[in-house]
Amino acid sequence: GLRRHFSDGAWRPFVQVGALHQEGEIERQVVCTQPVTDPCPPLTEERSESGAFVGGGGDWNFSSRAALRLDGRALFYESERTGDTDDRVEATAGIVLRF
């Protein structure tokens, strides 16, 4: 994604926009209804989601090499699970290390 900072001080607010794509595979063991001598074959399901996000946050710089980042995003994506466009909001916090 793209991020635009608005300050060069200790507190650096930003806005961001970008694209997302994720894939996953779910594997389950199915219980058979017939008399079973062996386990049933696993049921495998693959999912993928593509979409976009917008958000903002800020970095609080401890030093030139470390910062605390607070980040919030609104995600909009097409879900294979529901077949519709879904949305959700995420909030994260983390440490930024610059090398």
C-alpha cells in the first residue's frame, strides 16, 4: 500500500491506501454416517479474497531507528465464502525497527 506521512517530528501521523489479496486452505475430517472401518477422506476447501483498504494512524518515534505504530484500516473485499463484498475494520499496534 501507499502511505503518506504529514510531519517529521516525534509524532508522525499518516494516511494509507492499498490493495489486498489473501488465500487460505481449510481441511476438515468428515464423520461418515455409514459403518466406518477407516477415517473418512479429508474435506479440503480453498478460499481467496481480494480487495482494497484505506486507513490512517501514526508513528511515535523513540529514536531514529525505533517507533511505536498505531494503525487503523477499513477493508473492503470480495469474499468467496459469502459471494458478496464484505467489509471490516482493523486496529493494530506494533513496534517499527529501521535498519
